[in-house]
Amino acid sequence: MLRLKETKKVYVLESDYSKVWVEFYDDDPETCYITHLYVEREARQRGVGTQTLLEAEAFAKDKGATKSMLLVYTACNWLKGWYMRLKYEFHSSEDEECDWLVKKL
């Protein structure tokens, strides 16, 4: 019989206008994965996304992370450009549709 083993910790950080998930896996506790970054439509273009991402990275660093990774659609050039302006770099391709980006914290 198989047993379920918890291998991931997920922290959800949210404000009135944004939400982001910071995930850690047991096999690599120094890497955090930034997922589900969302900014309410009325708060976009006002720096809320940048502030949310920076706070998520600071939180991850406080938890012991030395790098942050995220997955972005290959065809979504504006979003990749936004992350790269925030010091993320291309790491690898997940498949034909998605790329991993990484940032040293």
C-alpha cells in the first residue's frame, strides 16, 4: 500500500490587491518557487505586482531560500521582460511552451 508523504510547503501572501504563492520542496529547501502571482485589474500598472514579488522574495529569503524560480509561458514576451527587469534570468525550458527563470536572492 502506498503512503502519502507531504513534500511541499506553500505560503500564500496577499494584500487587498494582490496574491502570490511561495512554495518550497523538501528535497531543495534553498530554492523557492514563486507561483500564482496575481494583481487585481484596478491595481495594475501601479507597481503592485513589483512590490508583491519583492515582498515574496524577501519572505523566501527569510525562510532560507538562496534562489527563486518561476515558470513563464515562452510566448509571453512582455511578462518574461518584466521578470528580467527584476533580475530574473533564463534558466531552462520546461517544454516548448514554458521557460524556467531564476534569480539569486
